[in-house]
Amino acid sequence: QTNTPPKTPDPQQREKKKKKKKEEKNPPPKHRPAKHPAKPPAAKPEPTTTASETESVSEDKSETKKQAKGARVPKQQPSKSPAPQPEPAPAPVETPAEEKPKGRPAKQPVKTDAPPAAEPEKPAPAKSAKAPAKGKAAAPAPEPEPAKPVQKGKAAPKGKPVEPEPEPEKPAVKGKAKGAPAKGAKQASKEEPEKPAKKAATVPAKATPPPKVAPKEPEVVTEPVIPMPESMLKANKLKTKRDSMRVKTAASLMKKRKLSTIQSYKRAEKYEQEYKKLEKDLIYQRRTARQAGGFFVEPEPKIALVIRIRGILGVSPKVKKILRLLRLRQLHNAVFVRLTGPMQQMLRLVEPYVTYGYPNLKTVRELIYKRGYAKIKANRIPLTDNELIRQNMARYNIICVEDIIHEIYTSGPKFKQVNRFLWPFKLSSPRGGFVKKRIHFTEGGDAGNREHFINKLVRKMN
């Protein structure tokens, strides 16, 4: 009598459990989900064994069989004829291949520790393998995968026999015998050869979320370099040259301006000392003349300030011509003139239309600083910066406003050039008005020469 093997679970459930445990042990890589199970490595051919070796191996296996609990021979494929008794010969004998049934694919036997049962004799097919000679071990067919122990609850891979390997002895554990086999070996002995089931739809493993990767920087697309035209290269070269020259000129101008400001301060101090000395000399001469009981004759004035006080109605051609020469073309215009013989005769001819006198230093300075305008290329430009004066009058050694004041007040050698450089002063009507324009100043009017009283009138009109 043959022991019937215990009922095995459904092969599909076993296959699912096996896949699940395999995925838990060996999770698929993060970057790519595992769609198909990995292919097993190519099996190595088993070495040939002699008869003596096979006998020793069979004895060892029989001992382990006695110790194992429930190790049974797997159920062979049913056949019509009764199974003959196993032969005592230790040498393995190759059995002829079985014919495959029509409805099902052929089942492959599972190798276990127990000796294999004898199979019924059947007519050999056309191409059958020859039995090996006695005393020689048959060369086993190369297997695609080395034998591996089958764990509990796992099924063997499709179409491959499961051959459990003898496990090494382990120290005794409470409640277990020393030579007790492992659970996996016990289960493997009880399992029968796996029935080829229909190919179930392979369930892909759950893909783990890929690691967070920083966004890649956009690739810079380099465009082909187009050569620049020769004309543009020349223009750029000229532009850089001009820019460099401009920078150099600006730096040199800054240096010159600093030097000119220093010079203007020095000249202003020098002129101030000169004016103080002239004033002290006059005071000393007046005192000495008074102490001696004599009279001090004041020095004759060198310049005069002429102001036009009447319009053009009833003006003779000769007077009109003199007024144009003096640049007095509008009402309340004022100019500085040098007092010479011809100039005094001209002033006498136009006395009814103008008033003039001898200005002091304060009057000259206030007029130039407040009402001073320059004539540059026939344009009326205010004197707001010494740079204007330096650019136009540097050839006459005049670089600042104090130089102009000094030349006008002292009637210096460059009086004519400086006077022509200044635009005629445009004064306002005097506060309180004129007394009587048609009468001479000596008669109580406003026309004619009023000497040093001109300073008082300028303060009213400035």
C-alpha cells in the first residue's frame, strides 16, 4: 500500500504567495518596476558518481528518512498496470520517457530523499535513450537550475523538479530533536509535483515612488557665431577710441578746473589786497594835505558808467549814431566806457539822452555779479561759471569773474576786450522814478554828468 500525500493548496494561490514573499525579500529597483520574474541562471551539470558513492549516499538518505516525520514518496503519474517493487540495485536507472496524455501536459517527477518508485514498463518511443551499463553511473541530464530547498507555503517553479539539499546539523533547540529536519524540507517531501496551470496574468509589482530629483537646468543652446561685418568692426573700433579720448579729456579738464579754481582764489586775494592799498593811500594823502593846510586834488576817474534814460523820439541822426556806437540801443541800458578825450566829446553830444558818472568798486562788482552776461558767438549767456570765462578769455590771461572786475575798475590793458565780452547791462526803472529827464542834473533834473552820485542811482535800478 502506498501512503496518499496530503492535499496541497491550489497551485495558483501558492504561486501568488511565492511571488509576494519574493517581492518582500527582494524588492524591485526604484527606477524601474519589475514586470517579469528574473530568469534563473544556467544550471551546471552534476558530477558523475560511482556505485560505491551512490550506496553511501543512499544509506545517509535512509537514516535521514527515518528521522524525518512524514517524509513520503511523491505520487507518481497513474498508470493502468500495477507498480512493480523497487529494485535493490543502488545504481540509478534511467527510465524511458512517458507518453504525454492528450488533455494535459506531462508532469515531471520531484526528486526527494526516498528512493524513486519503479515505473511501469511501456513501449519505448521511436527515439529512446539507451540504458547505462551496470557499475557505471548514468550521466544526468543538465538541469536549467541548481536544486534549491522549497520553503513552506511556496511552490516549485514551473516545469522544474525540486530536490531538497541535506541541511547542516544545528544545535538542539527546546522541544526539538537534534536531527529533526526543517519545516521547509518536511513540506517539500509532502508536496506532489506541481501541476502546470494556465498562465495567469502576471501582476506587476507595486512600483515604489521614485526619489525626488532636483529639476535639471535648461540646456543652453549655442547659436552659430556669425562673423561681424568689417564696417561694424571699424565703427566699434572708432567708438572705443573716441570713448577713451573722451575719458582722457574729461580727466584732464577736471585737473585744469581744479588748478583754475586754485588760481582764481589766489588772484581774488591778490586783488583784494591791491584795492585796500589804493584806498589807504588816498586816505593818507587827504590827511597829510589837511594837516599841511593845503588841498588834495582827487585823481581823475578812468572809467564811467553810461545809462540811457530817454527813448528814440526826436533823436537826430548824429546822436543816434553815437548811441549805437556806445551800444545803448534800449531804454535803461548801461555800459562801461573808458574816459578819454574823444569819449568825453561824444558824451557831451548825447547828454540830453543819457546820464553817466564814476562808479566805485562796489557798484562795478554788484553789476557784474548780478546783471553780468557774456556775449559768446552772438549769444547772451549768463556768467554762472568761471569755466565760461576761462574758455573764451584765457588767451587774455582772464580766467575768472574777479579778473573781469579788476580789468574794468582799474581800466587795465585788456579793458576793451573785456568790455566787448560783456553784454550791455539791462537795468530796471529806478525805484521812485526819475525827477525830470529833460533837465540837467545840475539844474535839478536827471540828464548829464552826475559824477559819484551815479552809484546811488544804480542801487535804485539794479
